[in-house]
Amino acid sequence: MAKRCQLTGTGPQFGHNVSHSNRKTHRRFDPNLQRVTLYSDLLRRNVGLRVTTRALRSVSRLGGLDAFLLRTGDQNLAPEAQRLKRQLKRALAGSSRRAATAS
């Protein structure tokens, strides 16, 4: 399973362990991924994702999954998140059409 955030696309970074004698050995900094279930108001369903804790803080700060996806540019989203954003836009367009025909 890939160590990549499904919202932001953040993956592992690489660097060195540096000893006291200044020897450098390769190491890998993995993102802090958590498996979470977020509720989408527009889609009316739960969405299970593997998300970094940093992205989870951003989602809660912006007011939920829908607000996060709609405010964030496509270039900053992972492919899974872009797919979700397209579904949200379709649901939003469908609900606005229904509201326009009802009034």
C-alpha cells in the first residue's frame, strides 16, 4: 500500500541520518497517515480515506471535506481527491438545478 495522502498527495521524503562523526546514511521520512472516515454533506455518504494529520487539520479548519475540496485548487489535490471534487461539483450542480425548477 502506497504511503501517500489521498487528499494532498503528500508522500515520503528522503534525507540522511547524520552521526556524531558526520557520517551520512540514507533514511526515509514517511508521512503520518491515518485511516479516517469523513462525511460528505453534498454526496450524503461517508468517504473512507488515508490522510495525513496535516491534511486532516486543514479539513477541520476549513469546515469539512466538502469545503476543503471545493476551496483547494486541483493542482494541490491527489487524483483520488480530484475525483471526489468532480463528484461534489456534479452533485452541487444537480441540487442547484432542482432548486431552480422548484421555485
